[in-house]
Amino acid sequence: MSLYRNILAKAWRASWNNKYLWFFGLFAAFLGNSGEVEILYRGASGNVSSDLFPSLGLITETGFFSIQTVKNIGTLLFTSPMLVLTILTIFLILIILLLFIVWLSNISQIAVVNEAANSYLGQPVSGKKIQAGVSAGVNHFWPVFILNMLGKFIILLLLMALAIPVYVFSKGNFPGLAIVTYVAVYVIVIFLAMVMSLLLKYSVCFIVVKGRSLTKAVSDAWELLKRNWLVSVEMAIILFAITILTGLISLFVYYNLKGFFLFMAALFSGFPIIVFWLYLLTMVVSVAVIGSLVTVFQISCWTSLFVELVQKGVQPKILRIFNQGK
């Protein structure tokens, strides 16, 4: 069995057989895919500038972050103290909930990486598996959290870099120059996003699997990526293709389920609310399960590839094909 088929097969078995990982996958999915797919999509659609700068402008135009807002809050403290207390309580609850989700998302990512490495090496976790995953997450939380936040910040900078040429040239009469500049910046940004994404994946693996410190993990990940960049790109292409295929299958299932529930609504016309809530529940559960499974599978694939690269070293598929043809 070839390297990639072996990795994909083992990652799938680990993802399917260890269904407790779906709990972690559900929250790890909140971290996204490091932004490379978002940049690819937004860049191809040409909506980066219109999405980013107007959004920042709208936030500014609301006047929420202004002296007047502070004055209004001060006035409400005297006229409606209970209203202010209620708003602050709700705001505090939302902040706590957001922080909890951020914490659990990072914990979940670490747990999946840890279990994927153990599974690939034939060392399954025994005992209370969710507790073991949380324990691994707590031990490595801060370096992984810092890496993920840096990744999000870099993606924001790259989106801004992609949006600036369009925004600037759209103010003048330079359509040709705008297109050429945009394409050039788009290619550079996609390349940088891919490098950052791969570096982040390997850095997290070095922290969780090898117990490296943050700086040492990034340094080792960079050296690993330089030696195996072609293998990494091949794996990224394979997983991207699988993601597209999964999306198409999900759309097929979605429209069939929608048709089924429309038929049920027509058949049981006296119970439209019940049919609607069944439809909504089915959609939510389906999205959660598919999203969790895909997230666990992708993290398992990258972790398995990391183990292979660190232990043995791997020759790219394209070079193996080329050498066989000689």
C-alpha cells in the first residue's frame, strides 16, 4: 500500500472507530483550516475588498467605540441602573462563553492530534478517553493557543494585503493595472497562507507528539517543511480534493433530505410545525456529525504524515513516479 493510501486508510479507521473523538472534532472545527481555503475562496470571488473594508467602515459608523457611547452608559447608570446591570451581565456571560469555546476548541485540537498519533503508532489510549484527551489538551494548551492566534492574525494581514490593491486601484481609473496587481498579490498571498498553514500544523504536532517548546516546535517544523515541502503539498492537494468531494456529497444529501421533508410536510399538512422542527433537527445533527468527522479525519491525516516524516522520511509521489519511469 502506498504512503498516502496507508495514511488515509488509517486516519479513516481511527476517525470512524473512535467516535468519542467526534466530540473533540466538533469544537476543533471552530478553529477552521488556518484560513488558506478562505483566502482561496474570497480571492477567487474578488470580494475581499468589498467584504473587508466596508465591514470595518460599518463598525466605525455605528459609533459604538466613541466618547458618546461612554456618556450614554454613564447616563443610563443613573437613570436605569438595572438595565445597565442586565446588559453588562449578558455581555459578561457572552464573553465567558466565547472564552470557553476558544479554550475547548484548542483543547479539542490537541486531543485529536494526541489520539491520532497514538492510533497511528499502535498505542491506543486506554481508560477514560475523553478525560485523557482533555488532560493532553490542558498540558499543551498555551503554546498551541498562541500558535492558533498568530495564525488567525497572519490570515487577517494576508486578507488585508489582498484587499488593498483592489481598494486603492478601484478609486482611480486603472482597471488593467488593478487586475494584474491583484493576480500577482493573490498568488503570493495563497503561497504564504499555504506555508503558514503547513508550518502551523507541524508545529502543533511537534508540541503535542514530541513535547517541544513553542519556539523549538516552530523551528523544527520549519526544518521539516523545508525538507518535505513537496510531500506536504501533495497531501494538501489530496485532502483538498477529498474536502470538495465531501462538500458535493453533503449537498446531494441536503437536497434529498429537503425534498423528503417537503414531501412529509405535504403528506402531513396538519403538522407543519412538527415537520419543520424535525427538518431543522436533522440538518443541525447532520452538519455537526459531518463537520466533526471531517475535522477529525483531516487532523488525523496530517498527524499521521507528521509521524511518517519524523520517523522515516518520505519521498514525494511525483518523484517516485518519475524514478519508476526511468
